[in-house]
Amino acid sequence: MQLRQQGKLILVGFMGTGKSSVGSRLAERLGWPLIDSDAAIVRDQNRDISSIFATDGETAFREIESRVLASLLKTPDCAVVSTGGGAVLKEENRKLMRKTGIVVALKASPERIVSRVLQDESRPLLDGDVRGRVYRLIEERKHAYDFAHFTLDTTEMSVDDVAAAILSMTNHVAKENT
Ligand code: S3P
């Protein structure tokens, strides 16, 4: 089976592991569109992620996230899909992702994550004590990304190297499954 027939290349991982930048590099290299689930939520709701959390709360956000993700994954077209860090928390989402494409989990060291997310105020779950929240959430989610077909630690890697490694892993799968 070829990656192309697999339909979607889906990136999951904690905030700040590089899903968006790696996703756009992969999309460029494959000539596929990049679908970003957070951006799709913002379009669907016509408000930003922080406002959804502030007004409706996390539970409501998770419902919206699952609905939007399901509709993005329903299309038969090939695409690279970059997901929000908490999209893996619901089992229905995990099952759907594995069924619809090749799922790659990106990891990074907590300190690298902290340095990547520190300046960005768009993540409501990290408001306030960023370092403390990153460490607590990483601990809470330590097995949340284990369902992926592949896991890659991006701590010491450039975006280009991560994209190349993912393409080589997924081609390998494509060959093994032929
Ligand atoms: C979240 C991650 C964010 C966004 C929301 C919640 C999470 O996406 O979906 O702030 O629960 O990990 P990124 O992983 O793209 O930052």
C-alpha cells in the first residue's frame, strides 16, 4: 500500500512539538494540501481558540474539535493533517485517525517545548505559569500519543530533517504493506 492510497498523513503531539511547521514542509514536499485542525475550528466558529475556551470551556471545545476533525477526515482527498495537541484525548478521535491515515506523533523534551511556546499567548491551557503547566500536562498525557503508527523525537532536529524522516518512515510502511 502506498502513502498516497492511505489518504492522509496525520500529525499528532503535544503543543510545541512542531506539528504546524513540519506539516507545512511535508505538504510542500508531497504536493498535498495542509489541513490544520485548529485553523478549521477557528473558521467553523468564527472566533479564536482562546475565546472558545473562555466562553464555553474546555469540554465544549473538545466537542467542537471532534466534530471538525471528523469532517476534515471524511474527505477522500490526500492531505497532511496537523492536529491540536488535545485532539488525541477522545478515543473516537484516535480510532478515526488511525483508520483514516498514517498517524505520526511528534515529541520533544519539556524544556524545548517550553522554549517554543513561551512567547505564544494563543494557547489557553498554558496561560499563567507556562513551565508548570507544560510539565503537568505532559505528565497527564504521557501515554496519550502512544496510539500513533510512528513516534519521532524532534528535540534536536530541524524542520527539514523531521519532514525527511517522516517521509522515509512512511515510505517504508508503504513498501512493507505492498
Ligand atoms: C491544545 C493544543 C492547541 C489547541 C488548544 C488545546 C491542547 O493546539 O488545540 O489550545 O489541548 O493540547 P496546538 O497543539 O497546535 O498548540
